[in-house]
Amino acid sequence: MTSLRINRALAATGYCSRRAADRLIEEGRVKVNGKPVTDFNLAVDPDRDIIAVDDQELSSRDHVYVAFHKPRGAITTVKDEKGRQTVLDLLPEELQHLKPVGRLDRDSEGLLILTNDGEFAHRLAHPSRTRHVWKTYRVRVDGRLSDRAVTALEEGVMLSEERVKTLPARVTNISYDKDCTVFSISIREGRNRQIRRMCAKLGYPVIRLVRVAIGRLQLKPMEPGEWKFLTRSDLDKLRDPGR
């Protein structure tokens, strides 16, 4: 491969943008062949030279996978035309080139995956794939959920806007707090605001909605706004259908 300026070579790994690469170099976090980079004009050969950030080796074939605890109020998009805060605004600059996989509406919270691996994102978000992976949410609704409503959620709810019945769901861990109900629900599809619409159709407005798992990958112990790189083991958990 032709030699590239260090910031371009670093960006080519998919780790960050060129602007973020310059900042990493300035902070002394980038090494080439074990030596700290101090020259912004340094030319490197990505096929021969070993580039590392924080002593983590990178390559042009690397993809980045991040799990993020989306807080309530953030928009799940790359850029919002109305200038509202997006999930990318809450990540370090070197990760702001990533794209969210799937979506969580503005009022919802919880586990969100971001990556620069387009093929992986397509596989994980495509309807034919999502029906094999359970996504689990912790939900708080207004009102005491009846046995009849639980059965309806589990068997499927007719969404009038789309004239379609949702796939069977799993409802567990039901508890009551005064005039509210807290429960877990696992679904295998990702229609727009699906759980909110299912509950509203049955007369139970959603007060809080948190995605706590995708497959076997759990949200815990991340707090709102926290993120982590996914390991190979984490990716295997994402591919596992879950229970």
C-alpha cells in the first residue's frame, strides 16, 4: 500500500476520523512501531507499520463495535436537522464516525450498538435477522396490568396504523408499584415505537422504557451515557437469540 500521512492511516483503520486522529497524536496516545508519534506529517505504510492507540494495535481491516447506554432525550441518528442532541454527541470525538444499529426513540433508554461495520449492522438490523434475536426491555406503565393484558402482549397486539399484529412476545418479572406496573418484555421485531404502541393500544401508557438486553448481551453494569468496546465474546452474545 502507498504510504499515508499518519492521521489518514489512523482514520483508514476505522478507529476514528482524521480530525480525531490529530487530537490523539497531540495527546501522545499514538505509536508507530512502538514509538510515540510527535510528527503530524509522519508517513506510514499501513501494510507494514504497526499503528497503536493507547497501546492497542490497529489495522486497516479492523472494525469498531461499541455498546452504549443511551440516556433519555438523545436522538438515535447521526445528525439531527433540528439541532437536538444525538447519541454521537455523547461519545468521544474519535468514535463519532460510528453509526447506530437499529433505533431507540428519544424517550427510551438503554442498550444501543454502534459500529463502522456496515455488513454487520445490516445483518443485525435486517428484519429477517431480528426475528431470530430477542430484545428485552424493562417497562413501567401507568395502571395495574391485568392478566388479560399480559396475555394480549404475549399473543400479539393488532397495531391499527399498520394493520398488522405483532409477533408473540414474552412478559416476565411483573411487579406493582401503587398505580403502576413494572415488567420485562422480550420481542423479536423492531417496529417504530412498538412497545409503546402495544401498551397504549391496551390502555397502559408507558412511563419509562429501557432496553436491557439484545440477545444475551446485557446493558448492565453501564450507567446512562457510558459506553464500552465490544469483545469477540460480546459479539457472540449479540448473535445468540437469547431466551
